[in-house]
Amino acid sequence: MINFIVVIIFIIICVSSFLLTKTMITGIMQGVVNGVIIGTTNYLYRMIAVPLSKLENRKFEEDYNSTLIKKLFFFNFINANISLIYTLYTKLDITEMNNLLIG
């Protein structure tokens, strides 16, 4: 339960930081700043998710590894692709999409 709340908080941080950089920075630098934010939040989430996963009561180490991998994959997928999905489906602007991908 705590891991789910932590994931939601980190996704809110990622989305709000993307929206802030989108309004303050234009061009290729927007993609660079977004990439730095994605990398930083991935690292911070991993630093928090590993100890929280160790607190869970898992009988086997395989179960622990499986749940940790699922949590990390879910967060990394959402974190890395939320800016692209937002730009693709709301803005419909291919030049801004290219700037995000190139950056």
C-alpha cells in the first residue's frame, strides 16, 4: 500500500515538473531538462522502492525480486513516456515531439 502511494506521489512530481518545464523552456532544451528530471526521479524512486520492498513479507526471494522488478518497470515506463504521450495526444505538434525525442 505504501509503495502505491509513493508511486502516485512520484508520478505527480514527474507530470508537474514536465508541465512546468514545458511552460518555461522551449526547443531542444526542454527535452534535455525533461531527461534530467526523468533520470533523477528514476534514481530517487529506486532508492525508496528497494527499502520499502524489503519491508514486505515475502516468503521467497523470487517473489521479492519479481515484485520489485514490476514496481520499477511500471514507474520507469510511466515516467519516461508521460511527456511523449501528453505531447502526442493533446498538442498534436510533431515539432515539439521531435524536440522532446532529440533532447
